[in-house]
Amino acid sequence: MSNKVRVPITVEVIIDKTGAMIPRRVIMEYDSYRVDKYLGKKPHCPYCIPVNGSTDQYSVVIAGYRKNLYYEPRTNKWFSVLNEES
């Protein structure tokens, strides 16, 4: 059985002329990953992860894999969700 784990991340973004944030690089501990493609943003949070207020889901492609990044505007923090085997 696997549990979902909230993992804090750092995300480098660009701000476009409308003020929208577009992820360009994800940094996790000692590794850095370039975002190959930005797929979009929607208000959403995984039901299994506790959050502080509203959360936005940013869908991206990294190294050929679709990934979801989450941003909490209220706390200005980014996180990802990983499966933890138990």
C-alpha cells in the first residue's frame, strides 16, 4: 500500500505580462529539473494532502513525464506529491 506524501519544492517561475506564473525549473533538495512544457493551471488540491487554504495545480512535462506541482498562494509555498511505500 502506498501513502501520499507532501514534498516541499522550490520552483523557478517567469511572470508573463498578464501576471501569470509559469514554472521553468523545479528544485528538490540537491537536484534540479528543467520544465520542458507548461500544460496549464487550475484550482485543485489532492484530497489526501493537508493544505493551508486554496491550492493551485500546475501541470508540466519534465523529462517526458507529466507532473503536477502545487502552489499555495496564501503561504507562497510550492509542493509536490509523491507515493511512499509502506
